[in-house]
Amino acid sequence: MAKALGADARAATVSKVRAWLEEHGIAIAGRFAEWANINSDEALARGMEIGDTLSGRPDTGAIRPS
Ligand SMILES: Cc1cc2nc3c(=O)[nH]c(=O)nc-3n(C[C@H](O)[C@H](O)[C@H](O)COP(=O)(O)OP(=O)(O)OC[C@H]3O[C@@H](n4cnc5c(N)ncnc54)[C@H](O)[C@@H]3O)c2cc1C
């Protein structure tokens, strides 16, 4: 059953879930994966960053939104 969380509980819970994912080597990127209220340009940038990280490529900063 789903349970609504208050703003404080939400932040703490998201932080805990993100730490667990990181600890288990699970990379996340995007609005829903990160539980972050971001627009599409930021979602794209984060996807590109994670692509760079996972492929070992240096982050050139090219075509990133400001
Ligand atoms: C009403 C509304 C208006 C918005 N207006 C704007 C705007 O004007 N400008 C702007 O820049 N941004 C806007 N945004 C934000 C923008 O939509 C998001 O930032 C962007 O789409 C996030 O991209 P994403 O790839 O992280 O997630 P999404 O675009 O949601 O992509 C996630 C994809 O993963 C799929 N998926 C989910 N779970 C699974 C699963 N288990 N297995 C396989 N596939 C799965 C989903 O079906 C979806 O196709 C708006 C958002 C909303 C809700």
C-alpha cells in the first residue's frame, strides 16, 4: 500500500533510498529516478553525465545547459 510522506519525511526517505542505490552500484538519472523536480534540459544533462561516468569518458561540458 502506498503512503503519502510529509515534506520532511520525503527528503529523508529519498536520501536513504539514493544512498542505498549508490551503495549497490545502481546509477540513476532523470526526474523520476532521482525524485527530483527538474526540467527536460537538466534531465538530459544528467543523463549525459551518467553516460560519461559509466563509460569513463571525461566530462567535456559540451552542449550542457547553463
Ligand atoms: C505536466 C508537466 C509539464 C512539464 N513541462 C515541461 C516544460 O515545459 N519544459 C521542460 O523542460 N520540462 C517540462 N517538464 C519536465 C519534463 O517532462 C521532465 O523533466 C523530463 O521529461 C524528465 O525526463 P526523464 O527522462 O527523467 O523522465 P521521463 O521523460 O518521464 O522518462 C522516463 C521514461 O521511463 C519509462 N519508465 C518508467 N518506469 C519504467 C520501467 N520500470 N521500465 C521501463 N521504462 C520505464 C517511462 O514510461 C518514461 O517513458 C514537465 C513535466 C510535467 C509532468
